[in-house]
Amino acid sequence: MTITKIPAKHELPINVMSPAERRKTAGYARVSTNEEEQQSSYEAQVEYYTKMIQGNPEWEFVDVYTDDGISATSTKKRDGFNQMVEDALAGKIQLIITKSVSRFARNTVDSLSTIRKLKEAGVEVWFERENIRTFDSKGELLITIMSSLAQEECFYGGALKHLFIAGFR
């Protein structure tokens, strides 16, 4: 019987990236009103994304961009959103994580045009609640549908989205 000694390789496990390979990641949080109840949600979102990103060895924390008390029906007055997109297009961010499509934008045209610009620049957006990633082949179709529902939700309330989602269960 022959025994062959195989020397150990001193490499990082596959799921742990070196600092040079880590993805520059940012969170985006928004609440639409300045009501006290929403303030706690705002603070919780910021804390959640900070811990989530900093706790992932594959991500390099960039920032949590925020808009407080601003509707998502337009991106024009959303300074945090616009700064995040500017930073992403400048190569400072590779992955943006946000709670949902409706947190990102409630205007279908704004949502899709921003996502397409980011995608062309190599920046992925992950919508956590819907588990949609813009680099996924089905991502744009799902984002189009969810953005349209988010836009209509502004006018008709949450009933429309709940009917849509219930139809798939």
C-alpha cells in the first residue's frame, strides 16, 4: 500500500474574497413621511443595511444612502438617491441593496431608466423583499411589473399589489 502525501493549500475558501475582490456595496433607505412611526422605520432600515453589508465578507461597505420624508414618485428631489446613482456611475458602488422596488422608485420610467443606466455601468441592484436582482435575466420584466404596481399603489393604495401577488400564490 502506497501513501501519497498531499500538501495543504493555503487559500481562502471560495466564498471569502480578498479585500481587492470585495464588491463595493451600498444600501438605500427611504421613508415618504416625517411621521414618528416612519422615523423609527427609517432608522431601522439604516441600521439594518449598515450591519448587513458590514457583516458580509464578500462586500465592502460604501454607505447607506437615504431620503427622509420624500415620496418616490419622482427622483428629482431625492438627494440621497441621486447621490447614490452618481457615485455608482462613478465606479464607487457595484451593488445597491434596497428593501423593495417601491422604496427605490414609484415611477416606472424613473425606475427602469435608472436601473438600465446602472446596469450598463456594471452596477447591480438587489430588491430584497421581492428578491429581484437586476443582473438576473428575469429581473427587468419583474421590475417593470413591480414598478408599475408601485406607481399605481400611490393612486389606488396597496390593494392592487396584494391582488397581483395573491394571484401567484
